[in-house]
Amino acid sequence: MKFSVFQVSRKGGRVRNEDRMGYCYTRESALFILADGMGGHPGGDLAAQLALQTLATRFQREATPRVGCPATFLATALIAAHQAITRSAHSQGLADPARTTLVAALAQGGALTWIHCGDSRLYLLRSGHLLARTRDHSYAAHQVQAARGQEALQRNLLFTCLGSPSHPIHDLGGPVRLHQQDRFLLCSDGLWDSLPEAVILQRLQALPVNEAVPQLAEEALRAGGPHSDNVTLIAVEWETPAASDSCHGVSTEGLSQGVFASTIQCGVSQAQEAAADDLDDAAIERSIAEINEAIRRLRGS
């Protein structure tokens, strides 16, 4: 695999930046992850970090050098991250667990598969045209008949996230066969809520990713003003010519079968990993049913 990648996270007018992002890869598979810890709940930054660590740890364990099925891997890893967050909150005696959104994309076998929960987004572009974009798990995005006033009021209200008391809803996308110079972007709502989609797509297509990403972040912060949300994004250009010669390029051709590289701290504690895997029978059955249904929707689309 060859790709160029650039990521940035900028603090807006918030007390702290609760966004987290990163990527990891082996010789034949690459995982890109972004999580936006939710304000209004304690420890949103910790929930986002734990989500990234859980996915990265499972990827390190299962990508040898490929995961078996990208859709199954993403769905089970998302559920494991949710369980790790809720069990961690329970062990600390927190009445209101930390919560986070999540979007993750897995490139393997020349194709891209993705998953999301909440309103952190993925955009996939080819030659300037939008091939795919995730649909937010918000009341506004799904309330087609809403009056304008109601939609404005509920725009930022999510009906699912990781760490919530209910089982998280998630959507799978792909697989989409990647072409040379396809570009995809993972971002928090601090970006897309501040800038028109046309501006995001134009910048992403017209500029190298190492220029587009910081420029988009800066434009979003300016547009958001003094009360701007945190802005986090990670962008990838697939099979960039001479990617291995760029300081932002990655080529996995020289990696041996057992090598794993990551920008994410992958060391979740044994207690956290056990909590993520320690599901009761009912939870396991619900998880399997949801994963199977998601994969059926994916293959039927």
C-alpha cells in the first residue's frame, strides 16, 4: 500500500480539546480512527482516547497482516470500545459515563470500508466528486418532516454514541474499490458545522492533504469565532505518486509480515481489555445480531 496522510487537532473556544484521532497499519491493512468526546458528560476526552486505544489494540492483534473481514472487524471493535467505556465508568462508580462519537475507516485489499456512530463524518472523493458521506446519527439528519424551528433546535442532539446507556447504533459503509489519488477525510463536527460542505470538498480536492488539512482547520476556527468547537481531521490520498518519498507519505511495501505501526497509544490496561471482552450472554447475542444485520445491509446496498 501507498498513501499520503495528514492529521491535525485544534482547540477551539472550549475548556479542553476532547477530540482524538490517529492511524495504524500493517503491510496489507490500514486503520484510520477519529473520536469526538462529548461535552456535557465527564471524561469525554478519556472516552475518545479509550475508543481509539481499543480499536488499535484489536487491530494490532487481528491484522496479521490482514483482518479476516473488514466489516465484521469494525463492528465488533466498535462494540468492544463501547463496552470498554461503560465498564470503565462502572468500575469508577460514575453515574454518568463518559461518551464519544466514533468514525473509523479500514483500507485493505485495495478497498475502503468504514463505520460510524454519532456525527463525526467520513467523506470519500474521486476526481472532485463526492462518492460517499456518512449520515449523522442526529435527530435533525433523520427527522425528514421536521419544521425548520424544530430542526434548528435539535440539530446537535445525537440519538446514539459510545458510552450511552443503550446499545450504540452504527452504520457501515463500503467496501468501495479505491482508485489512485482517491481522497477520504475523517472529521469532527467542529469542521463540517463551521464550513459549507462545498468548501470542505474543494479544499480537499485542490490541495495536497498536508496543505488541505491545516487550512481547513484554520478556516473552521475562524468561521466558528471565539466560541468555536474543537476541530479535528485526518485526510488520506490513496496511492499518491511517490508517496514513500514524501515526509507525509507511507509505503508498506518494505514492511515484514509481523510489523505494526501506529500513531495511537495502543496499551489499554488488562482490566479495560477484559471489560471490553466480558459481555454477558444477552449482550453477545444482541451484538452478533446487530453485526449480522449491518453486514446484510452493507452487502445488499
